[in-house]
Amino acid sequence: MPSPAARRGVLGRLSLEMKDLGAEYLAGREGVQLFGLLNLYLEQEQRFQPREKGLSLIEATPEDDNTLCPRLRNAKVEDLRSLTNFFGSCTETFVLAVNILDRFLALMKVKPKHLSCIGVCCFLLAARIVEEECNIPSTHDVIRISQCKCTASDIKRMEKIISEKLHYELEATTALNFLHLYHTIVLCHTSERKEILSLDKLEAQLKACNCRLIFSKAKPSVLALCLLNLEVETLKSIELLEILLLVKKHSKVNDTEFIYWRELVSKCLAEYSSPECCKPDLKKLVWIVSRRTAQNLHNSYYSVPELPTIPEGGCFDESESEDSCEDMSCEESLSSSPSSDQECTFFFNFKVAQTLCFPS
């Protein structure tokens, strides 16, 4: 552990460095600590990035081949987002699960049939790192909800393989870490209202980018900076933009690299905010069940007794009685059900509390 004198020396060097950047008003004690954390993230980010060569191989894979292609990877990330929503996990769990998934896929030649098992493992590994113990879903629950067609033993073996291939370095520095840090730095040094820069909106935009394979090639620091820059430009705040420019200079982000990724992020968010786009946050979870199970589900749906609501006090009003199963909907009726050897698909509406709003 460094001595107090050594720590003072580090803080002093950081303060001088920030003044050299023209950021005297950011050089307070809190600013020095934040920029010290930023330096630590910048040192770590390269170690936790997926291999670019491996990602390029996935990008070049045609969809008709029996190997992993970008569409399958993106679909699996959307499934991870749905699992995160279903179990009430935080954004950090989702982003870390995507990071673990991409790092593993960039190292190994994965067959599409194994992708479901790998996705579940990445979600569980991330949840155990990020979530509190009481919020970590059980392996059996995740298997049932995801319908990955593998056993708990399969999950355990695959988790071991993933951990070994990544040298047990699962807790990564991600774009979300940079986004939170940039957001804190900006709000600590602005006189404008703090609520104008919504972190929830920025997180939602980051999740949209995570669903595209191309953004796994971007440096986490650059991706987060692009998201924040686009949002600040939307707000038309000169003060926030000046602070971001100082952060960009401190992070030594190349102008060419920044402009390249900023254009891609802008295009992604424009497509994501369009009504034609199927957003991960609004994506329905799909269960595949047998015809017999479908019959039972369909019967139980209509056999719920219509009991009146018990008033807390006073008179009873029949108009207040509601069906408790209104949120569940079947896509197919029994009259159109397939034969007993086939499978039925049932869709359950899953509404996420967070509403995504993007600038037009």
C-alpha cells in the first residue's frame, strides 16, 4: 500500500497535469480523485477488450454458414437483455455479461448450437459479480426462463471453460464504468441543473449500442464519450461541451477515432429510436411449450374465477372487479394449434418500467 507521501505525490502530479490541460477549475480535490480513477480505467480498458481479430472473423461469417455470424451474436445479446429485465438485474450486469460473451466468442470458434448455453453462463457469471446475493437468480430458474435446453451440469462445465479461457478475469472495465465516471465529472463541474443530463437515458443508449457487434470493437472510453457528446450537443450546452472537451483531451482520444465512432453511434441511435426498430427493452420473452402444456395454459387462462374485489372499507363496487390475468396474452388460439408432435409458441408481454426516449 503506498505511503501518505507517495499518495500526495500522485495527487500533486495529477493536479499539475490537469492544469497543463487548461482545467484549473477541475483541479480541486474531488476533481483530482475523479481523474485519478479515470487514469486507472484507461490503463485497464485494453486488457478487457475482445480480440479485434476474433470479432472481425465473426463479422466476415456469412449467415448461411454453420458458424457464428453477427446476426446470431446480436440476437443472443438481445436475449441477455430480456433475461436482465425479467430477473430485475441492473444495467451493469447486462453490460458485463455482453463483455464476457464477446471476449469469449473472440477467442473461441463457437458453434451456434452452443450459443444458448454460453449466453446463460455469461449472464450468471456477471450476476454473481455485480448483484447482491439475494438478487442472484438460481441456475435452474435461468435455465427454465431462457429455455436453453441444457442442464445445470452443462452450465457448470461451460462456466468453468469460460472462466479458464478468460483467465478468471471476469470483472472488467466497461463502457458503463466510463459513462458513469464521465457523467460524475461533468456534473461535479457544471453550474447547470443536474437533472438535464439523464444517466438513465445514457444507459439505455449504451445498451442499444451493445446489441450491435460493431461497437465491441470500440474502446470503452471512446464509446462512452461519444454517447455523452451526442447528448450534450442535443442539450446545446456550451459549458458541458467545454468540460467534455477537457475530458477528451485528458483521455488522449484521437480526433479521427472519435469522429468515426461518433458517426456510428449517432446512426445506431437514430435507427434505434425509430418506430420500426425492435428495441431490446421492449422485446417479448418467448417460451416454446408442447401442445399438451399449451392446452393446460390456455384452459387455466380462461378458468380464473371472476371474484369480486374485496373493499377495504365501505360498499362493494362490481365495476372494480378486474381479471388478474390481463397481462398474459397468447399469440395463437387453440383452433390453430399444431399437431401434438409439434410445438406451440406463447408470448408473454413483459413491460419494462424504464421508458426509452431519444431525441428526434
